[in-house]
Amino acid sequence: WAAMKLTEETMGMKFGDSTNALLVSCRSGARKSMPGMMDTVLNIGLCTATIPGFLKKTNNPRFVWDSYRRLIMMYADVVMEKAEGIELGEGKSIRKQLDQMLDEFKKKKGYKSDTEITADELKDLSEKFKKKVKQVLGKPFPDDAREQLEGSIKAVFKSWNGKKAISYRRIEGIPDDWGTAVNVQAMVFGNMGDSSATGVAFTRNPATGENQFYGEWLVNAQGEDVVAGIRTPSPLNNETKNEQNKHLKSIQEAMPKTYKELVEIRQILEKSFRDMLDIEFTIQENKLYMLQCRVGKRTGTAAVNMAMEMLKEKLIDEKTVVTRVDPAQLDELLHPICNPDAEKKVKPIAKGLPAGPGAAVGKIVFTAEDAVAWNRKGHKVIMVREETNPEDVEGMRAAVGILTARGGMTSHAALVARGWGKCCIVGAGSLHVEASAKKIKVTGTNIVLKEGDIITINGTKGNVYAGAIDLMDASENPSFRSFMKIVDKYRTMGVRTNADTAEDAKIARDYGAEGIGLFRTEHMFYGKGSEQPLFLLRKMILSANETERRKALNELFKYVKKDMKATLEAMDGLPVTFRLLDPPLHEFVPQGAEKQAELAKALGIRKSDIIKRGEALHESNPMMGHRGVRLGITYPEITEMQVRAMFEASAELLKEKKHPKPELMVPVTC
């Protein structure tokens, strides 16, 4: 309360006073920005004792009652429900119920905006809100300024352990024991009329990284209105107008003097912090107040562009440039992404876990076979499954994206997709996949999608959209190459890549890989052009004796040598580590009746022989069973063939004056 006394003296007002009341806000101050995750309460101090004096002082009853109804809504939500651990169920929170009352009132009156509600109507709504709060939460809204402040401080501290804050910390890798500070600030008001406003701005464009003052604002509003979507915010300046807000006045047009002040503050803050900042401001009766400033969130593209631009401006040095880009953000620059402007215009039909980077647009298919077939015909497809299994790998490779209704971030689909850099969303639980009927139903809606329908998936956000959204190549960025050169200059560790094809090896080399750390030989039996090698591998597995196995392996040899040679050539002069065949053999035996029948016919054996062989090879624990080095011990001819292919491929390249550097990995040697 000593700090409150200093604030009272500075502002010339007194908290809880009946004639000259100081109102305050209560917000978090975590050491790392967690936008939207922590709770805030505004207008603390409005109560029966202070409202009459506030009405007289401001001579603006609409503003006073608008501020009071906002306090009731925020306090009931943050302090009385969330902080108390009360869970009213989906769509039944006190905030939802109060919002619904407000919406129904506006609809009844024919109002399109909150600003049309009169002072008397706001006063009446405030009383109805208090009754609703007591009815739903079982206790009255506090009518004492000090009680409101103490409750708000405790609630903001507690919000550190709220569900959304915990989830966000898990994703961002923020330690739980950091905790948060709580800031109590004197209130200034953007809802005092047309000469007042509130806004959020970024000192540079957070989506592109352009050195462009970027933001949004609302006249006669408080901070939460800008992000809540209650009204369409106006652009900060003419330069950043878009199709949605081009008809609205920017601050630059409506309040040129204030805009000039903002520009000056932007320059001061950037020079001081040497970073892109997210700032919140309020304009109270034409006077500008800065509420808070923090390092702004940005896309991977923006992070690279800003860092390189600030280097040119001599705001930061090269070592700082390297630290300005989160390693996870670099993944965004290697994959096509949704055009941000196009994505803003549509709503997702479903949401899942973002398991694979980038974005993809394609036609829906429901089986691996269809994915391969449609791909051969030149169609871009997205394979939609309840969940995937190893049998789907060919289809996953052929598809531009993968979408599953079940599974998590470590599921088969997620692991394979990430390994391939393939766009993927898993665990989209609202999707009911009927593969046999070749359709998807979206739970809770009338949306039904069928085979051949086009969808867009954003594997970075986990969003699924009906129809096509324009994609853009995130790596079309000259700053990216410059950034990577600086990274190379200061790194102390060499980096190799995982690659299973010559094409992947070339891409990795282009991005600076110093070799291949893992070439999984089994992957050459899946994907484009793998039909004959896979057939020969299955022929070897189903052979009755060693002589037949060696015959099949000799036929397979040329395909293995060809792939190894192409990869060694792509990485000429750099090491390539070939891992011997690792998976248990049963994984290569077809499981579907139709495929088993086809293979039996091609090999001239009975279908029952394939089933018996598959059952004999099946592992109850594939991770610890008959695989890796154990295969080489049981069937040394398999290892012989692979090693011979590696040596002959290397010898041929040496004759061609190339510089192959093969290495061999023997898997599961423990």
C-alpha cells in the first residue's frame, strides 16, 4: 500500500475516495511475453462509494457505466470464476453468459455496436450483470474498492497456473518456476468518447519483418476490445490498410498529432531495446498514454528479416543476429506456408496438433493406394486417415499433406511427416473419418467432405480449411541465406542430415549440411519407383531357403547400388552413413488380403504361405526383437548384399574422378 500511496500522490487522486477516486488496472508481468495467456482486470475501484463522485468529476455518465459493466465482466471471469477453480463447462462460463446477455440486449435494440448503448441502458445492464453473477457463482460482486484490488492481485498471480498458461509454457519451453509479477497501474481511459481511443502497435511488421509501423486501434474503447473482435479495428496508418479496414480512418488521418507522437515513441523504444516491440497505448481525451511494452512475437520470416535489417541499421551485431531467431522458427522458412492475408479471410473447419511444418493444399484421399494412384495422375493429394500405420508409408510419401483424426505428436504419422518435412496435422478430433464411405463429417456442423474435395492444412498452426488457400514459398527470402552465413561463421558444431534419397541429399547440401548422418536403407523400398525393389525384398523374405534368398538379393542388388551411388554422388566429398537394414522383416510382408493375393500370384505361391510367413516373423515387441544386427547374424547374405552395393557404388564413382566417403552403421548392436 506504500506504492499505492506514491501512485495516488503522482496522479493527484485517492484510491477508493468518494469524490476523486483513483481507478487502477491489474496485469501480469512475466519475464517472457505470454500474450493472451495471463489475466488482466481493468477499472478496479468502481463501487457504490466511488461511482457518484466519478460521475460528477467526469460529467460523462455513459463512460462511467460502461467502465463499471466492464469491471463486473472481467472481475467475475478472472477473480470469481477462474481464480477459484470453478468450471462451469464448455460455453457456460460467467463471461460467456454475460456476453450473451449483452448480445441479446443489442439484438433486441437493433444496435450493431457497444458504443450505441446509452448511459441509462448500461447502468441497467450493470445491475442485471451483478444479479447474474450472484446467481451463477453463488456470491455477490464485491462493492469495496480495496477488496476488488486484493482479489485481482491474487487472481493474476493464480493465472500463472491456469490451463492455457501451463499449455503455452509447455509449447514455448518456459520453466514453471519462473512465476510472474503483478503490475498495478493507474487507469487511463480510451472509452471516454470520440476523443479517446485504445490500440496495439508493433514497431515493425510482425508477419513480414518490414520496417513498417504496424498496428490497430479503436475509438471509444478499452484495450480488450481490440483483440476481442467486438468491432473491426482501424489501421494504425495508411500504409498498412487492407481489404477489411480500408474504409476506416487510420490514427494517422483521425489524430495526426497523436500519430506523430507514437512514431517518435516507436523510434525511442527501438533504439533503447534494440528489438521489435509490441506496445499498448490509450488516448484519453486526445492525450497519449503508453500502457506497456514488450518484445513482440513474430513469424520465422519476420524474425530473419528483422535481424538482418537491424544489423544493417547497426542496432545489433552479428552475434545478436544469431540469437534473434528461434531455431524452431527456421523450419517455417523451409516449407510453403499459407498466405497470411488469404488465411485471415477464412475460418478453420477443424483443429488438430501441428505435427509437420508448412502448409499444403490438395484433394482428399482416404487410402495409401489412392494417394499413390492420384499422385501418378498429377493430382496433389492430402491423405486423410483415422490414424496411419507403416502400411500407409507409400501413400504418405505420395501425398503433399497428412491429416489424421487420432494420434499425438509422437504418433506414426507425426514422426514420419516430420522426418520428411511433410505437412501434417494429427489428432483432429472433430473429424469423423468414414474411409469406407470415402467421406469426412465435421462434428457439430453440417460439413461433409468427400474424396476429391479440396482442403488446406496449416501444419504450423494445426488448422484445417475447406477449399484452397493461396500458398507462398517461405524460403523465397534473400535475408535467409545471409543469416545462415552468419550462423556458419559462429557455430562450433558440424551438422549432418537424415536423408534417404539423392533428392533429399541435394536439398540438405544446399542448406549447408556437412554430410548424411543417417541413410535408412529400408526407405528405398517405399515411395516413388519402389514397386520392383519392394517386390524383390518380399520375394527374398518369402524364400524357402538360402539359395532362393541369394537369388532374390542378387536381383535386388542393382537397385540398392543405384540409390547408394546417386546419394554418394549428390554428397560428393562429404560423408554418407548408410545404416544396414533395420526393421523386423514382418513389416515388409503385406497385411491386406488383396495385396497378399496379388503377391502370392506374382510369386507362384499360396496366399496361406504368405500369411503363415508373416505370422512366423511377427514380433510382439518390434523395438527389441529380431531386427538390426540380429538380421545380419541370422541372414548374413542380406548384409553382404548391402555392403557389396556400397563398395561397388564407391568404386564406380572413384573411377569417375568423384570423391565418395561412405560410412557404415550397424543398427541395434546392444
